Amino acid sequence: MNILITGGAGFIGSHLCERLLTEKHKIFCLDNLFTGSKDNINHLENNPNFKFIEHDIIEPFFIDQDLDQVYNLACPASPIHYQENPVRTIKANTIGVINMLGLARKHNARILQASTSEVYGDPEIHPQPEDYRGNVNQIGPRACYDEGKRAAEALFFDYHRMHGMEIKVARIFNTYGSRMAFEDGRVVSNFILQSLKGENITIYGSGEQTRSFCYIDNLVDGLIKMMNSPKEITGPINLGNPNEFTIKHLAERVINLTGSKAKLVYKDLPQDDPQKRQPDINKAKEFLGWSPKIDLVEGLEKTIEDFKNRL
Ligand code: UDP
């Protein structure tokens, strides 16, 4: 198949490109390299089935080759990056999404949207099922991303209803693994880097807030299963690991696994930082036959190894 992956030079995108190349597909990897990096895809560039195109989805995009599937992953995903130019973040999720839906429509291609657990905001229901409509502060600093992604979902379903397009909406929860950007400011990358360098581990707030982390390889399996599910399955479907723990617990685990002498230091909690998060993955189990397999310790060991090699 001919498959377009936007955000293909990013953390999740590059793993997805790699996996789909092993399945012998032809991959067109689109990225504006704002948070994505050529370092993530250098090892793929000699593969004749891989083509990188530097492009921002906010601008219209046309391609001569037929497309069978489009994975739309293009959007800065870490709070520091999506808040750097919030208007641009909203544009990627509205104008950019319209451009990609239009492209998929023209090619009669199936399209998958990388949505996010952020559509639930700071959730009042726990764990979060897909029919929970969320608790987002629409005027806060995270709104450019949260409301942007909510608008993207609305656009997907409008194109589906208006034009009968084959759509898939996957809501991705916190994901970690090799190739996470060092400067992303995410909790897993920060803690591993700080531990390896013997710096203080920065816990925002009390550290009692919770998250549930899914290892990248499992997430990629879920995305591919979702894309190739029967056409009636549009989603939204949550993809994530329901194993929930506090941020403090994560810090202790990382210190333990790296054998670091790093100390915990407490900093202010960012505004609108969700207190808890855990996916309800019953739909993913039922409709995709998917659930994550790699546990936290195994996933952290692999990630720490990758960070050590890159440092
Ligand atoms: N966090 C932290 N220290 C850090 C980076 C993040 O305590 O150095 C916290 C952050 O406040 C949040 C959680 O870890 O409660 C997850 O943050 P991340 O940015 O990785 O993901 P998100 O908030 O988007 O789930």
C-alpha cells in the first residue's frame, strides 16, 4: 500500500514509518521538522520504499502517487512545544486537518487521526471511557492543543457524515520509549535525562498526580490495528496503558533503574495540569483485539538504554 504519515519524523511517527516499512509498504513521510527531526529517520532514508517530504500541513499538499492510507500525526505534542506558538497549534489541528482530509478524500484513502487523552481535559470521570465528553478549560494555556484536537475530531466526523469517508480516530494516552526528544520537557524524558546526568529530578506539584504510560511499540501496534479495522469502526477509541501510577512513583522507578543518586526537587504545577489520567481500553480490546503488553519496568529499561546510547 502507499501510506502517507504526517509528523513522520516525530517520536511516534518515525516508529510507525519503521514498522510499516518492515511490512513492505511504500511510505511518504511528511514533516515540517518543528519538533520532528531528521535524526529519527536517517536510518530509513536508504530504503527505496521511503520518501521524506519537508512540508507543513497548514499549507495545501498534493502528491501524484495514489494513496491508500493517511496517518495524520502532525502536531507538536508536548506542552512546551505546543504552547510556544499556540495559534500555529490550532492551525495545524484545523487548517492542517482540513488539508489532510481533503487530500485523503481526493485519493479515496482511509485516514486516521492521532487524537489525544487531552480531549478529556482534567477528567471528572475515572478511568476515561470514549463517551466521556471531558472537562477542558477552553481559555487556558493548554486549550490550543486540547480544543484544537477536539476540533480535529469534529472535522473528521463531519467529513465522514458529509462525504462518507473512511475515518479512524484514535485517542492516544501518554506514550514513551526510544527516540523521545531530549528537550521535549516530557516527564519520562526529563526524569531519565536528569537521572543519567545526576541532576535533580524535577517533580511538578506534589507528584501525587497520576498518568498511565504506554510503551511505543505497543502503541504503534494499536494504531496499525485501528487503521486496518473494518470500515464501520470509526472510533474514537482510546489507545494507552491502563496501568496508572503517581509521578512520584515514576521518579522513584527511574532512579532505581538507572542506579542514580539524583534527588527529588519540587516545582510549581503548570496551570491546568490534569490530576489523574487512565484510559478505559475496553473498546480497543473488543473492536481491535488490542491491549498493551510491555510493562513499565521493561519499557523503562529499553528507553534508558536508548537514552544512554544517545547521550
Ligand atoms: N512533570 C513533572 N516533571 C517534569 C515534567 C513533567 O513532574 O519534569 C509532570 C507534569 O506536570 C504532569 C506529568 O508529569 O503532571 C506528565 O507530564 P507530561 O508533560 O509528560 O505529559 P502530559 O501532562 O501531557 O500528560
